Amino acid sequence: MKDFNIEKGDLLVAEPFMKDPSFKRTVTLICEQSAENTIGLVLNRPSIFRINEMIPNFPAFQGKVYYGGPVGMDRLNYIHAYGDLLEGSFHIKDNLYWNGNFDQLKQLIQEKQILPHNIKFFAGYAGWEAGQLNEEMQDESWIVCRDYPEIFKMSEYMWQEVLVKMGGKNKLISTFPEDPILN
């Protein structure tokens, strides 16, 4: 079996006809990758909620909450561009960080040092046990993207945007209808 060498910071773009409703037409950022497991966040599934509507005593803030994946829906995650400012943040790639000190985050938001255009909140996450993601890669469920646009500037059409940027056959894939019968 081929090892696909998924790395922290990679984007997993769902193949166009993926049946799993949790991941259909999604773009998932890999936040942690080890021999034991892989953790990612679905980037393009916004919910109807704002962070201060979901968390009691959260400062006024315009940040949306996204569906991060089907695991741990009671767990809040966030990615941001404030790694040096927010203690305990995990570096993912370039100027992209994951989580950090939550009390400090709320204080920095209240002080207006953290702004909505450089942070995304997620309820839940995507998780794979050892070997599980490699099996999904073997089944061609995912397209790996390592060179992608600035995550915080991407729109709800991120699935198409990433595939178009990748070019070649991926650009063509971005035009496929969700239901192949409609083609």
C-alpha cells in the first residue's frame, strides 16, 4: 500500500463525488499529523452562529463558527494568524496557527488586538486513526493541495477556488456538477 505522506498544513480537497455528507465538497486543513492520528478542520462549512452566541461571556465579536468536522462537536477549535501574540498556539504552516490560550484570546479580542479577518472558529474537527486517512487516499477520496491561497481570504466557494488554483485536471474537476446525473 502506498504511503501518501500527508503533512501538517496540507489541504485535503474532497473528490467531487464523495458520498460522505460530512465531507462532501469540503476543504480540510490538516492541523496535526502523527503516526497515531491525524486531526483536521473543515474550512468551508459555515454555521449560522457567531462565536459570542455560542460561548457564554465571550466578548462582542463578529467571528462566524464553522462546522469543523463530525468529531467532538462540543469542542471549540480556532485557526489564526496570531501565533506570537497568543500563548500556547500550535504552528501549522507559514503564518497559520491552531488554538492557544482561550482566556488570553478573549482578553485580546476585548482589547481589539485580534480581529475577525485573521481568525476562524470551528465546532468539532475531523479525525483519522492510524492508517485510516492513508486508506481514504488509496481510494482516491481526497486531492492533496500544498500550495494554496491565504485561508482567511478565501470564500464559501473554497472547494472550487483551491481546485482552480491547482490547475490542470483539478481545474476541470472544479466544474463537475454535484450530481453526475445532471451532467
